[in-house]
Amino acid sequence: MSEEAHSPLRYRVLGPLEVRTVDGWQPVSSARQRLLLALLIAEAGHVVPIDRIIDHLWPGTPPASGAKVVHTYVGRLRRAIGDTDGSLVVTRHPGYLLAACPNEMDSLAAAEVLRAYRRSDAATPSHEAGCRLDAALNLWRDEPFRDVPEHPVLDQYRATLTSLRLDLLEARADVGLAVGDTGGRLIHLLGEATAAHPLRESLWARYVRVLHAARRRADALQAYQQAYHILRDELGVEPDDELRRAHQEVLADREVLPDQEALVDQEMLADGDALPDREDATVMPVSSAASAADAGAGVGRVGRWWRWSPTRLASVAATAAAVVAFAAASRQVARPEPLEQAQPAPAATPATANLSASGPSGVASSGAATVGSGPLVPGDASVLVADTTYPDGSEVQVSSRFVKIWTIQNAGTVSWRHRYLRAQPPDPGGAPSACVVPERVALDDVGPGGRILVSVSVIAPDHPTQCLVRWKIVDEFDRQCFPNRRPVFFFVNVVE
């Protein structure tokens, strides 16, 4: 039998509501029955009076024979969940009670893992404790009660479950820091969480520390600056002691690679160890920020990062889909056309290739470096393999948050380290993008021939329109690596 067959779980609420029957996990078909079960789950172990059930299911318009109708709904619910003897949904005056042990409900099981961690594991973190916390976090499949109608009682319970997940994630970060397990998945989860809950300072503190432990010092400093600006802009307060200590730990650690140190000095320590001007903290359209960068006004300063977009943001759902697409692309996508190798040009300017957002793979072309470009490196080349999420022309809802992901290949013979995507200004005469995006997004380090997933967090505007944003690869000093090639871009239709 499978491992799942031995699982004691009976109810799953951390996502669409599901119950386990002899036929496996099943949804509850009726919306009103889902709401009834959800209300009983939210008060599991306590009697929910019939009068309150009526008020919840039919607010303001109760049926004529309310108690009888509730009894009918409970009977249907019992059949749906396989409760043949009434031992799960128990009749108890003056209403009904859901009998559920902690190990029978995913939310209660997750809460028990956190309690056990705080009881014993917090004092002596271990890899085993990390595995238990990972298992608890993996119980989340989507937003809690995703398919259940909105209800004030459930809103409160959802908020409790959201807080539980953040507590688990912070505990997992503490364990990871203690045992040296600060891999990419933990960074992605913390990045997602700080984007969704940007005012939770304890989360930011752990994000900064985990990035630092992963030897991404510049990203850790950028994350702190983003948290600093958000707290100042939204609450008008300074970071708390925990977050400031995390920042000081990063500043005090000078054992970083020379090129990373250069980035830190340029972006963070240009004025001694003082924080950047708060005037930099406003949300700026792509065109304004890019123009400021082109004019040399503080190029690379993290103070110009957009609000709500952490350095390494990726949503769990989008990343999971992207990984599947990435694996499929690795197996099925035809190998890109070979790029021309860099050849010496008459003026000793090597050939380069850059991302092409559409059409066949780009080929190397020679040309002199433009203003703001770095020295062209022989053998350096890149190819856009796929629009992994939100292909051009996709529709997104107004005010929605989404993650655009591309699959990019290092098609040259040069390893990429400390590279970024930099948002570009619109074409002459073009309007700035209405979407809110980060000004710069870090790329994972990758060797020749390797592929990476590049994620960009986007916030759609509050009105229907079209969004087009272009990006180019730059080095840690904001110099374009491929100045003579077309940028990569995304284009979406924003609809109501």
C-alpha cells in the first residue's frame, strides 16, 4: 500500500476542502455543504448550535423549517464523508459537533508540529526537526478553504492558519540557520512570504539572515533596504531590534568575494555605512527609474527598488508549475540553433549574443559597447529558451500579483556570476508600463550550457490596460552584458 494509504488524515483544509473516503480524497460537491463542513471544522471539538448554523448558511433569509433543513444537510454531509454511524459529525444538544483528532486534519497536524518544535526542538535544532517542519509546510496546497464561500468565521480561521504557516516558516528558517541548511527552496519561500506579508519584521529578519548564510550578501543588504523603506512608508517606523541586528550582522561580515564586495560598497556603503536617502524610496515607473539610471543618478542604488518586490521573489504555485515546464523543456524542446562563437572584430570588439524575446534563437553579432555597457567578453552568449509562465498576450486580473518566469540558457563558454535583469525604458514616445515591477532581478549563477529559471514579481494596475516591460542582462555594476541585442520582455493584457 502507498504511504498515503496509511495516513491518518481525514480532512484537508489547507487548499480546496477535501475529505478522505474509501475512494481516496474527494471534494464536497455542494457549496453550502462545503460551508457547513468548514464551519464545523473551524470549531472542531465544540458544539455549533443549530440556530447559529442557520444564521451562517442563510444569513438574513432563513428557511421556514430551518432545523429540519439543517438536519437534511447534515445527513447529506455524513454520506459525503462516509460517516455511516454519526461518529464524525456528532449530534449533541443544541446542535452538531465535528469529532476530529489532531492527526486527522492537516491544519491541526501542522499546528501540532509547531507546538512540538517549540517544546523540544527549538533549543536543540536538528536536520530531523527541519524535515518535520518541511513536512508541515508541504501540507499547504493553496489558500485555506480555497473553494469555500466567503464567511466572517472562516476569514478569522484563515487568518489563524496564515499566521500558523508563517510561524512554521520562521521556525524552519531558524533550524536552517542553525544546521547550515539554507538552500534555494527556503529562500524562495521566505521571498514569497515577505512579499505577501511585508510588514512582518520577524520574517524579514530571517530572510536577511538566510540570504547572508547562503553567501548572497548583496541580496541580503538589498532585502533589508526594501524592508526599511516599506516600514518607513507604510507605518512610519524604524525597523525593530531583531531586523536591525540581522542587518548589522551582514554589514559586519567582510568575508565575501571581491566582486560581491564591490557591489556592496557601490550600492550600500557609498556614504560610509549610512543608509541611503529616504527620497529614493518612492514607487517609480520603469521609464523614470531607467532614465535616472541612464543619467547616472545613483545607478544601482537599492533605494530605487519597487515596493512589494523582494529580491528573490517566487510564488510556490508558479514555481512548481515552472519546474514542471522546465523539466519538460529539457526533454522536449529542440536544442537552440548553435550560436556563432565570438570572433575578434577589426576594432578588437568581440561578438556577443543576447536574449531575443520572440522568433528563433539569437545569433552572435559584433558591435561597439554602448554607454552603460561593460567590456564585451569573448564567448559570452545567451538564449531565451521559453516563456515558462504567462506567455505574451496572457490575461491577468486587475490589481493581481503574478510571477513571470522565463527559462534562459547560458549558451556561451563563460560562467555567469552576479548577473541581473535590468528593466528598460519604453521606446521613444512610448508610455511607461502600468505594471509595478522590480527595477533589477538577480539571476542564479550558471555555467556554460546551463539553464536557469528567472522570476519577476509583477503587480497589475487597478484598471484594464496592456503592460509591456523590457529587460536586459547587466553585471553587478549595472553595465549591459549584451548592449547590441534585443531585450527580453513580457506583454500581458490586464482585464477585469
